[in-house]
Amino acid sequence: MGSKFTIYLKQKGGSTESAQKAIVHLKDYLASVVAKSKTFDSSDAVLVDENTTPTLLDTDVVVYLVRSTSKSVIAKKGGDIAIAEGSTILGLTDLNLKICEVYFDRLYEGSAKELSGAVYHEAAHIKSNTGNSMHNNQDGFLKGSPDYNGTPTDKNNEFLASHLSRKVSMNAGY
């Protein structure tokens, strides 16, 4: 053990206040995930601005906070965001590009709870390397139409913990 899992929320748009509050929620959520992990003994959630490129471990996750789909990092890097453009989903993960993003303009009044839940959800997609099939047999934060007003369920935390040590080559330099 002795390892730390970190989610970086890279802010490229949206409210800094909401993002800072979301980090507090994420730290709580991740503590429950790490408690179920066999690989990590601590976790962190860190807010970085768009001009900061954190040094990542190969198990860390970066989720971009963008103002709207029109500012998508996935689209900028050549990925397909049609599913996000044609719906009201809060975030999207491109498994090929290894990019996760959350759309600030879709959060209810800039809700920090929704933001933290969406970040958790997108991190689960990238760590499990699964698209929408991740939602099968899930509840809470990981189901197809999640309600982020609560907290992740034990089942959610067990799922994420089971994939936490998966190595991902994310690029935080976008």
C-alpha cells in the first residue's frame, strides 16, 4: 500500500466556487472508495486551473470542467460528442482519447453536488474502461440517469474501487 489515488478537476470554464465545493464532496466520496480498495490507502481531489498541467501517476484521473459542449476538449481533440450534443447528460468520457469532461452549463444552478457526482461518474467510466454498459445493474451515481443529490452507494464505491488500480494514460495538458 502507501499509494494515493487522485482525481484532478481541471477547470476550463464554469464557476470556481462550485468547483471548489465539488472538490470537498469528492474528497469525501473518494475516502469511501479507497476504504474498499486493496491498492490505495489514501485519496485526493484537486482543482487545477486550465493553465496548470499536473504531474500524473498512471492511476490518476483528470476530468475537465468545460463551460458547454461548444468548449469540449473531446471535440477539440477530434472526438465525437454527438451523444452529449443530442441530450442533457452532464458529462462525457471518450475512452479512445482518454478524456473525461463535465459541462458546467448543464448543472442545476452550478450545483457543486451535481458537479462532484458527474466527476465521480466520468472517473468510473475511464477507470473501468467501459462506455454505457457501465450503467448496467448499477444504482446511485453510476446508473444511466443518475441522481447526484445523495452520495455514491456502497455498490458504486465497490465498483470504482475494483477498477481504481487500472492504469490510464491521461493527458492533462489540454
